[in-house]
Amino acid sequence: MYLSVGEISKALGISIETIRHYVQEGIIAPHKNPENNYWEYSSEDFIRLSDVLFYRSVGLSIKEIKSIMNGGIPVEEIGTVMKSRRTELTNVIKEAVNMMQRLDEWEEHYQRELDMRGKFVIGPMPVGYRRSGYIDESKHIASALRECFNLEKDDWMNLSVSFCYNLAEPEKGMRKYFSFPEETRLKIGNTRMNMIEEKDDHCLITEVYYSENIEEMTAPLLSYAEENNICLQGMIYGREGTNFFKDGVRTGLYKLYAPIRTDGKKMKKRS
């Protein structure tokens, strides 16, 4: 007894196109009715298709299924194919878990940044590290990175472009450099010497939109310090946060840290 492709499709709950694909791949070989030239499917074809559906349900490829069903793989070796697939799935699951962790960390950090816009708090500047020297704007950033770091794929998310600004030397402007947090997994290239540790226990902190105009970017922080009689040391540090694009141009949020004087003396005003 034979069934039509439509009847087999309905019985197995898969599309006619899928069944025909398996026929084209040579996994099943239905009988052709000589009277009407229609393909007809036997009970054996039905059973083979149910096997295909099982193998597909665990993610085996058509090539692997053909090897099992047409290649005559010994029963002792089928387990090897399945174990290989299990290993692949385990790696996929691990990567998905890592992605979820990164998303959770990003979302928490992102929300803190949004909440800090236009606000000012006093607190510590987390420990950060950088190589001595600053980014040469005339040099391609990839070349500058190679001179500083040996980066693995997952390290890029830890690296950021930071800057410092000396209020006593405004003519030097914003001085940019690559920095990374204390807990980073970055592998520092060439040498571990000439590393600068940046931290301070008492800073005036705010979140701002990035601007190449450093005075525009730091003005709200300086005004707040002046209005509240907060004595600053004179350095302002900016650390890159969430990036976004405005009119096709990449920009971002930056957290500003301005170390506070503990002796009560006010910094000298810029001339």
C-alpha cells in the first residue's frame, strides 16, 4: 500500500516541500506510479522519514543524516555522531550564557549611565590602567592599538578611549588614551612597564554627552563645583560609556571624574 505525498505530509505534520527535499537529497526513494507518474510513499518511506525528523530534532545536518541512513554507519559509531553534536550544543549553550551575562552587565551599566545624566555625586573613581603617552590623532587607531596591546576577541569590550584634561593647562586640550578597568582580561603587549594607574577616592562625578569641545563638555561640572564650593584638584578624567549614533556619526556618553581637594583650598582659576 502506498500513500501520496499529501497524505504523508498530513500524517507527519511536515510540508510537502520538506518531503520532496529529502527525496532530492536521496534520503528516501519513493515509488513512481507507472499509471500517473506520481511519487507514492511506502510504509518503509514513512518510517525513514520519522527517523529523519528525529535526527533533525537534535540538530544533525543532512550530510550527517545521509551518512547514518545511506552510508551504513555501524550502530557502535552512531553514538560518536551524537556525541559530536552534543559537544557542539554544549559550546552553543555556553556562548549563549556568556552573551546573557554580558547583556545583563551592559543593561545594568547602561541604566546607571542614563540615570546619571545631568546629576552630580561625590564618590570614588574606579581603578583604571593605561599605557604612558597619548593617542596620536595623526596615526590610525589600529596601529596605535597594536603598539599598546595584544587583544583577544573578547577583550575589545573592556577597552575604551578615555581622556584627561588639565584645567591649569587648557591649551593642551583633551588628551586621549586607551584605558581598561582593573578586572579586565586584557593581555598587555610588549611590556608591563610604563603602566599608569588612575584612581581617586573623592571625585565629583557626572555623566555627559561626548563633545570635541572640552570646555563645553566640562562646563556643567565646573559650574556645579563653583556653586557648591567644591574644591577641585584641577584634573578632569573622562571614561567612555555607552556609544550611539547621531546623524550617522558615532558618539557616546562619558563619565567625568574630577578629583576633589582634601585641604579645602580652591584650585587656581584659569586665566
